[in-house]
Amino acid sequence: MFRVYTFEDTVRIDPAYFKLELEEAAAMVLRDRYERRVDPDIGIILSIHNPKEISEGKVIPGDGAAYHKLKFDALTYLPEVNEVVEGEVSEVVEFGAFVRIGPHDGLVHLSQITSDFITFDKKLQSFVGKESKKTLKKGDVVTAKISVVSMKQNLADTKIGLTMRPEGLGREEWLKAKPAEKKEKAEKPEKEKKEKK
């Protein structure tokens, strides 16, 4: 989920930035310090903007920089378990598909793509359902549910697990099954029950 937080901090403005407007210099320093960092409580810090309420600068003897207290806004993304997300398949590998959700990729393990038995087609770099013939390849837009989140200080170590097995998830084409197909699947078990009697 995306959120905007307001923080308060003290920034060190190096003399090299004195030629810039104070807000611009402060924003550059804050972006370098915070953007692309991960905080387990607030998530991935995507962007810093709107430095405000900047105090007068203080200079510490022996350091030519100016120190300013200020407030600023941060746009963050914190994935939450059971959150339904939409994203594009960025890569397909033998063990699953990576889906770009916001600023990070989540993994849909092959066991979580569909309830149908699926196989990996190396030549086409796609998954194909045995009975349903559902396919999944790079570039497909899918709806998935976050099933596992492991937030780490290093963005590269942060892991997000996704599932598309529940009804209503997956590619849009999967959800647009023809009414006749659905009716036929529903009638099959009833016919089998009658024949057994």
C-alpha cells in the first residue's frame, strides 16, 4: 500500500550546495539519504519531496556546512499480506513468474499460478495449464494477492510472495471464461453423480 508520511530531521548542507535555493539543496540531500531505503515499519521509501519549515542554519566550528532542521514528505510503499495488487509479469523462469508491483517484483511460485496442473514451455518462456490451457508469459498483466512479505534493510533482500490461485485472480482473459464453459464444468459432476446411482 502506498502512503505519504511527514518526517522531521536535521540536514547538513555542504558548501557546494550554497549556490542553490535552500529548499532545492535540502531536497537533494534528503533524497540521497532516504530514497530506495527500506524501513520494516513504513516500507520502501520511494521519493522525498516538499521540504518545509526549514530553520535558520547553524554552522559548527571546523565544519563549513550549514545544519538546518526541517520537515519533509516521503512517499512509501509497504506491501501487506492479503493485499490484492495488479502488475506486469517482468520475467518467467522454471520455478515461477516475477510480477512488477509498484517499486518491487513479487514472485508467483509455479504452484501458486493456477489450481490447474501447469508446465513450463522453455521455447516460448511461458506456463501452460494442462486442462484449462491458461497461459502466462512475460508482459502479461495480472491480478494477484500478496501471501508473504519479508522486509529487509537491503531492498535486494526484500521478498514478496504472491498467489493467483483464488477465484478472481490471474490474467483478465482467465476471468472472462465463456458462460458455456463454466456451465459445462458445473454440469459434469452432476451427470457423473446421476450415472453412479
